[in-house]
Amino acid sequence: QITLKESGPTLVKPTQTLTLTCTFSGFSLSTSGVAVGWIRQPPGKALEWLALIYWNDDKRYSPSLRSRLTITKDTSKNQVVLTMTNMDPVDTATYYCAHIVGLGATDFDYWGQGTLVIVSS
Amino acid sequence: QSVLTQPPSVSGAPGQRVTISCTGSSSNIGAGYDVHWYQQLPGTAPKLLIYGNNNRLSGVPDRFSGSKSGTSASLGITGLQAEDEADYYCQSFDNSLNGLVFGGGTKVTVL
């Protein structure tokens, strides 16, 4: 059974760096074809893809946020970490991590429950 | 402004059929990349419904169907039920952005 769970601060101040952790079970991020991604959703708005890390440590980022994002994995801990620098109130959103499996696949078949991050002074 | 364009809302009476369009371009859907569809019930995480344009995830009722043609894709829901009230999102890959893209979402209302 595949599960993912996001964790991190609920409240961050403008200009601070956000660090979110996705802890998962039921799969290994060292298995060929597996990837974990981050997606966010501002309140009442659409989903926005942020970043993706593959089993082979290949990384992809949203072009609009590339300069602010870093995604890493710790295979031994079954965790993926996303950092986002210079947080702004417009970054207030629910942040999800999700699983992809299959060479060339792009669909997220399992999602975490999401974690709400509020950016406010 | 989302890369993939969806109508903000669609509605239908119970039992009717509704269709949600997802319009892209030559760098995503038109380039042959797969389209996937997600259902998001209020207050919950998105759930994959259709993957690879027209493949239903195990357990998804056959009332849901997906199709793709040219630079567009669509999600059809037949025999609309009250439990289908949700937001629906399409998703694909864009080679000019070299990343994943979502549609703006469509709210389905059962009248």
C-alpha cells in the first residue's frame, strides 16, 4: 500500500525559506521508473506543479519557480524534501507530494493529504 | 493563466452526460504527450481518474471516459450522480517548459 505524507511549518514569514518533507511508504525511490513530485494549490485556485525528482536523481523544476526551488531525496529514510526560498504571501497554498511510476510516465497515481502553508508576517 | 485551458464550470442534471474540455497546444497535447484527469472532492487531495488519455484507474466507474484529439482532450461523465460534484483537472507534459502542466480546473455541479 502506497502512502505519502507531507510535513512542515504551517506558518512562515515573508522572505523566509520553506522546507517541506514528504515521507512515503510502499515503494522505493531507488526503483527504476519511480518519481516523487510536489504540487501546490492556493486557496480556491488551480493545481500548480512545482518539482519532480526521479529514482536516478534527475530533477525537474517549474520554470517560473526554478530559481527558488530545490528538491532532494533521502532513499534510506524514504523522504523527499522541497525547499522554497524567499517566501511571499502569494505562496500561501496547500502543498502536496505525489507518486509517479513507469518509465516516461507523467501521471500522479498516489497523493499525500497535503499540508497548508500560510505566508504572513 | 494555465497552459491547459478548461471551462471554469459545467453542470448537468442527474443521469445526464457532461463533457469537460482541455485545450492545449503543439508543445503539450498536440505533441503527443499523454493527458491525465484528476477529481478533487471538496477539502480533499486530487485523485487520479484517467491516465494515458483514456485509461480508467482501477475502481473508477466506467461512467468516466477520456479521449484526445489533436491539441485537445476531454473527460466525459455519463449518468451524472450527486457524488460526481467536484473539481476536475487535466494534466500533461509540455516540452517547451520541460515540465508538467495542469489545466485551470472545472467545477462540475449536479443540478
